[in-house]
Amino acid sequence: MSTASVATPARILPTIVFSQFAGTSLWFAGNAVLPELQSSLDLEEGALSLLTSAVQLGFIGGTLCFAFFSLADRVSPRLLFLTCAILGAIANLLVLPASSSISGILALRAITGFLLAGIYPVGMKIAASWYSGRLGKAIGYLVGALVLGTAFPHLLRSFGAVLPWQTLLVSISGLAALGGVLMYLLVPDGPFLSKGTRFELSNMLQVFRSRAFRAAAFGYFGHMWELYTLWAFVPLMLAYAYPQFSQEQVSFYAFLTIAAGALGCVGGGYLSQFWGSAKVAFLQLLLSGVCCLASVAVLQHPLALLPFLLFWGIVVAGDSPQFSALTAKTAPPYLVGTALTVVTSVGFAITIGSIQLTSYLLTQLPLPQVFLFLAPGPALGLMAVRPLLKK
């Protein structure tokens, strides 16, 4: 079936984008209510890295489990999306009665991460089933929706006393469940939906035999060393540079910083049609690496920090959809699903190491010096992706 012969209803892409945004708002829901959880449990600052890493670990386990059992190939992806969105919403709500137990909260955040594996990657598969020949731009919108969903809890948190933290969690859960319902009701299985290969260890090793695939994958790994660590610690940067800010102001500017990445994703998707994905990914990764180096100076000059963080937010996320496109293009055609799963899992495992290292360095070094240690990720990623610029 040719792409041209299929008329895609106008509602499909907006619904997928909104549902992706709604479902991924569960990602940083725990971070958004961290001050209240710290007060309830008498937690130290290290709780931020624990909460974030719990979600990442759950997501890694979820992607590997879903791929191993080929769930997205054996079950309708939109049904899987609906199920995970509703269960994720419930896991997020259960933080309310568990708010007096750190082990209970961490377990629920890990479960939420596990279920996000049935939202983010499955949303990409649903988009691919409708936009086979036009996936590049669609991926830009989808990852942009992920970025907005990640930032959204900070926006809700910025309302402060107007919106109690319990209401915040309920609102995020309701939004995630709504996204799942809309995806199921309004987005039928697409005409390009195909069955993938089963997940096997030999497939994991086989995809890395391609030099071009290794270039795309290691570029993505360098990008992931920086991305989620920056997102996790943006509120800390803002509180350090602007001690006069209220918690609501910190949350609002954290939202703007993270949400700015949606501009990089969508804009990069359009630019990739003219420059190619490799050049767009290389440029944005280069600029975000420069931001890592510049952070040591800018964090000591509050007047420059807000515009600097907005720019960093744009470029730190904007290369993500292009690395996804490069990974799909350079993987063996019959192993694209496995390749994306493996690369995503490894990338999120890397974020845990980066987040934990940053948390430790914050106890050893002045804050402005800490984010220099994010720079090796972009540097290694740039070295890895260079061969793809020649193609």
C-alpha cells in the first residue's frame, strides 16, 4: 500500500500528540510535588535524584519487558496505550495514601515508569502506523508532546496554594487517563501497522553490527547523558541563582525551560526536511554541549540565566526526534522495533548514572561547577555521529 493512497483523517495527529502529552505528564509528577513529600517524610535534597531514577529504572524494565513479550505487536497498540495510561494514572494517585512511606513512593514511581513504556514508545508505533512515509515531521511533534508532558507538572505546581499538591496529582492522573481514552476512541489501528520480530538477545547484538547504526545510537547515548539530568535539576539551578524566587516562581520557570524543548523538536523536524536528520541532530547537540560548558559562568550571573536556560531547553531536547529517526533508518528493516527498544533502554539507563553522579557532585562542589560534567555526553555524541554527516 503506498503512502499516497491512504487519506489520513485530520484528527489523527492532533489526537496522538495530545494523548502523548497527557500520558507523559506522569513522568515528573513526583518531582513537581517534591517539596511537600520532603516535608511529609523529612527527606534530604537527595530525594530528587531518587524519585527521578525510580521512574527511569521502571521505564527501562518496562521497555525490555514489553519488547520481550512483543506486546505492541500482539495487542492493538491503542488498547495497550489505553491500559497503560489508566494504570499509570492509578499508580500516580496511590502516591497520596503512600505519602508517609519513602519506599512506597519509590515503588509507585517505578511502577509509573514501567507503564510509561506502554505510552511513549507505543505512541511512536501508533504514529508510524499512520505516517509511514511522513514519519520525520510526525516524530518531531510526538517528542515535542513528550517534552510538554514532562514540563506540565511544573506548570501546575506554579499555581501554588491555589492548587494543593493532592489536587495536582489528581489532575495529572485525570489528564493521563483522558489521553488514553481519546487515543483508543479516536485513533484506530493505522493502515501501515505491521508485525515486528520477536525480542531475542541475538537481535540486540545484531543491530550493533551496522556502523551507521552504532553512530546514531552512540550519538543518542551522549544526548541522554545530558537531557534528563538537566530537566531534573533545573529547579535547583533556579533556586540557587534566584534565592528571592518563591517555589511557585521556580516551578513556572522550570516549566518554561523544559517546555522550550518542544520548539526544538518541532522546528528540528521541519529543518530535517532540508538539512537531513544528521545535520540537525549534530548542530543541536553541539549547541547544548556549549551550554554545558557555559553554565559555570552563567549560573553566577542571574540576569543572563533565564534566557540562557530557555535556549538550553530548546537545543537539549531538539535533537532527540532526529536521533530516533536516524536509529530507525540505520537499523535492519526487520529489526527496527528491537533496535529502538534497545537504544531507548540503554539511553535511559545512562540517565540514571548521570543523575546520580550529579546528585553526588552537588555535595562535593559549588553548584555552578557541577553541570560541566554533563559536557562529556554531547562531546562523545558528536564524535559518534560525525560519520552520518557524510551520507
